[in-house]
Amino acid sequence: MNDEQSKDINDPEYIHYKTLFTFYNCFKGSFINYDDLQQFNCVKCGVNTLEIFEYYMLKDDVWKLAGVDKGMLCITCFETKTNITLNKTHFTDYPLNTEPFMRSELLQNRIDN
């Protein structure tokens, strides 16, 4: 059993590590700088979705309902804009939604229900 297999995937420290490692890899091994963080800003309210742990992937047909071609929406802005309360059927099976990552309470609630 290697170190990765021996980790408790429900351990908050492991989840935090896994979250940071994933984002480190998303930026091709470089540390996230201020300019990179701007791409995580909600296009409606401006909150940084990375900082509040609301990064997720919806199915294309669901995302299109928001009318956003490029950028991010926090959960609250997505739901307000579309008048839809998200649930697990709206999310893709991409690891970002299925693996144990740090998430806001609101996002976790939507993924679980």
C-alpha cells in the first residue's frame, strides 16, 4: 500500500491537501498568482469562487441556462440568475464534483442532494 492509498480520504487535512494539489496541477505546476485568481471571480457578483470553495462543473445544458459564455458563477448567482436550485443531477461526474475536495457548505449541499 503506498502513501496515497493509506490516507483517510475523509480527513480534513487530506482533503485540503488534495484540493491544493489539484489547483497546483491546473496551473501547470506553478503557484497561483493574483492574475490567475481573477479568472475565478463570479461574473455576476465578483466574489472569488476559489476563495469561497465554490468551484464546480455543471452539465452543459444546465450551464447554458445561465447565459454565461466564459467565466464563473458562485452558486447563489447561478441559482438567482436561472431560478433553479441545483441538485446532484445538474453536476457532471468530473472528479472536481465527485472527489473529496474542500467545498462551501452550500455547494456540498447541492452536490449531495
